[in-house]
Amino acid sequence: MTAAIQSAEMRSSRSPADFDSANRQRLVKDGERRLLWAVLEDGIRSYLEHKPCANRKESCEFLEVRRWFEPGEDAAQGPFSFGSICDQFGIDARQLLVALRSFDGHKARGPGASPEVLAA
């Protein structure tokens, strides 16, 4: 029997519960990745939004955001940490952080540009 026929027989021998379970696992995985991507997008948006600190409150908000990107050597790396999320998507975290640090939002914004467009 060829591999293609065996594979087709194996697929047809699956029960609806098997398919549902596999489909549910895929959807959960997709949902988890969408959540991680949303966390990363929100972090970048917050970084860019709070980077040009005009007052003490904005400065404190920026420091809070920056701690997520630069937690320190001895900080725990949970599943929602910047480094962990970058690893999940194959993004070089150091390179992204360098780009964020060097980004000058005032020049890029121009008239009418929104932070959502810049973070996209």
C-alpha cells in the first residue's frame, strides 16, 4: 500500500471527536499567538507613545513601559515577557529594541499621522 493511501485511510478512520480535538488545539494555538502578537503590538505602541516624555507623569509611564522591554538580567522571563514573545515569533529582541530606541516619532508622525499607523 502506498503512503498516500495509508494516509487517506488513517484520516478517514478518525472519529469526529478526533478532528474536533485537533481542530480545537490548532485554534487554541492560533488564539495564543494572536494574544502574544497583541501584547507585543501594545508594548510597541505604548513605548512610542510615551517615549517623548513632556512631564513627570509621562516620564513615569515611559519608565514602566521601558521595564517591560528591558527587565534587567535577574528578572523572571514569563510567557508574556518581551523576550519570550519575540522568541515565539522569531524576532531578534535586541534588534527591535535598538530600532525602538532610535525611532524619532516627531519626525515620522508629520501632520495627521496617528500612533496606530506608526506601530503597525
